[in-house]
Amino acid sequence: MKEDEPAGPKVEDLIAQAKMVLDFNWTGEYTRPGPRLYPHQWSWDSALIALGYARYAPDRAMRELSHLFDAQWKNGLLPQIVFNPDFAAYFPDASFWHADESPDAPTHLRTSGIVQPPVHATAVLALLRNAAEAPGVRSFCEKAFSRLVSWHDYLYRERDPGGENLVYIRHPWESGMDNSPMWDAILESMFLYPSDIPSYKRADTHFVSSEDRPESAAYDRFAYLVKLFAERNYDEARIREDCPFLVQDVLFNSLLCRAERDLAELARTLGEEPSAFEARARKTAEAINDKLWDGERGTYLGFDLVSGAHIKVLAAPNFVALYGEVPDRKRARAMLARLSSPSFSLTEGTGVPVTSYDRLGFGFSSVRYWRGPVWVNIDWFLMHGLRRYGYEDEADRLREAIVRLCREEGFYEYFDPTTGMGHGSDLFSWTAALLLDVVLEG
């Protein structure tokens, strides 16, 4: 632990508080992301939560990930949500998805029909590194390995039909950044008749301020896409024929690149052959560099496969390529310069780093979901990414921001970058888990 922690509760008390959040949200099978707004199991939430558990409760990390892997589809798809039948008051619920229309969906658990960013191999490797001697850990990792291979194979087989080594997402929810301005132009281009929009009733605004959440027009399009998938029985080939949202996203592909490297490391440790995973990681990094780099903006940009154009929006998740070790040193310096500018205020300006969207961009909001607030998971990815390139001071600034936000504001879903005030769900699990990962690091 660092000795120069900001004033406030002692680190030991902060650790205890974070563990209490995770205990409160633990259901016995998985950890709710938040106690009211998010009652089910979310895919990348569980992987990030497992990173925290790996530091002190490996048995719970294994149960967390096992419950998610148990819901994996036959084709390898790892679902965004595994539904808990005891919590019906959520939109979209299992009945809205009609995931059972797919012959690949599980029959013993109900799930959504989309995915989230692939951080699961990273979580399993962290468990093996931090708790290798704990009972059952190696056996769990051996079983998880085949699940992870199937998951990654699904992405490269079904989401990269052109063989570019870049996978696409087909819904904003798959990005994990549901309401990012990166998706605005695509969503606005989707002309819908009233009959195209399925009937639904939002639940999120009953629990948090509507000022913090996506607007209704965006939700109409989110719901329409789910309807489109269900009508095509979740057949990927049929979906991509006319799906209006097909994006090669920087964060998703960068995390996949990192996960492929971590899967290779798992393979070496478990006595499996790592070369195929190393090759895919290398090819994906090359593809991100060749297709998604924007020299003028000093970062990577997602690519809209429908329009055939880059998504020219500056957002912090695009810098997660640093965590994936995608850029060379020259490009990493350019990315640091952009992160340090008033757009994101890593080292310049006032407030808490880093904003999830360009402070100078159209529609920036310090409180609305993914349109400006600080997210602990993005800071965590950037912290590790910057450290990998030797930018220790900047990485330490992000570490300090994570600790300070949790210490002074609590374990919120996201935070106002100007005031630090917490927004979204309180008692948010990945905030607590990543805080634990940071302060319990050796």
C-alpha cells in the first residue's frame, strides 16, 4: 500500500467498507453490480468484481465466475446478463429478450442475447496469480480455460466475418458504455416507425435521477435492436445482414487483445499450447493500429461497419488501447498528450481524472451516464496501461483518484469529474472490487 494516501478514513477502514459492499451485494451465487438498479448478474461486472475477490476471497471469485460460465451458450457466447428469477422488476427482463429462440441458449438459466467486453481471461489469470495455492484454484482455472477458449473463438468466428482480426459489437450495451456519445450518430440515423418500437417500461429511472440516465429516444433504439435479434433467432449471419449497429469498438478489441495475451499466459501455466492465442493477440493489435488509429486526434477511433466510416468522437475508453499494449511508444506518447490536455484533464486543469468523454465535446455532461463522469473501471484500465509504458506519475495520479473518490464519496457507479460527487448506483460492486485490487496490490 502507498504511504501517501489522502486524508480520511484509514486504509484498513476503507478496505473493510469495500468488503462490506461486496458482502451486501453477494447473493450466494454471484454479486449484484448494485443493490437496486442492477439485481442480476452482469458479465464484465462479474469479471471485474472477481479481480477484487482474487485478492482476499478466491473461493468467492470462483463461484462468481462459475455461475457466469454455467450460462454460456453452446456456440461460446458469454451472455451480458444472467437473470435471477427472484428479481422481476427490471427492464429488459428475460421475457423481453426471447433468448430461448436460439438453439444455442441454455435451458436451465435465462440470459440476454448479447455480450459484454471480454475481461474474463484477465480475471481468471489474476486469480491464478494471486491465489495459486488456495484450495481448488488450479482445478477451477483448468476448467475455466476451455470456457474462455470457446468464448474467444465465438468472437473471432461470429463477430469477424471479414477475417480482419477485429470483432464487432451489435448493440451499445455490448460496449459496456451504453450511453456514450460515440453511438449518437448511429442511433440518430436509425429511423423508426412507432410500430418498430416494442412496448416496454423502464425501471432504471425509478431508482436514480433521470438526469443521470440515457434519454428515451436512445432507449427506443436499444429496445428495437433487441427485437431485431430475437426476430432473427440470434443467428449472427442473419443479424448482420441488416443490423444498423455494427461497430469495431476500440475498448472491446483492446480488452480482447489483452485477454488473448492473458489466455496465452494461462495456457503456459496450465501446460497448454499458447501460440494460437499469442498470434491472435498480435494480429488484433496490428489490426487496431492499421485501421483504427487517428493521428490528428492522437488516439484510436471505433469504426462503423454500416456507414464505412470512423466514429470521430473523443472518449476515454478509446485510450484503453494502452491497457491492451496496442500502440508503439510514439503513439503512446501522443495518447498521453491527449489525455493530459483539457479534454480529459489527466494532468492539466482541475477536477478528478479522467472524464469518460471529451470535456470540450458537444453534449458533455458531468452527471449523465457515460457522457462525462469518471468511472473507476476506466481509470483502472488506464492506470495499468500507463504503467506498462513507464508513465508512473500519471498512473499514480489515477490510483490516487480511485482511492480518493471511494474514500471521500463512497462506492458509487460513477462520479462528477468537477465536484467528485457520486452518481448512479450507490454501493456499486466493481467500484469496491477495483478499490480493493488497488490497495491490496503487493
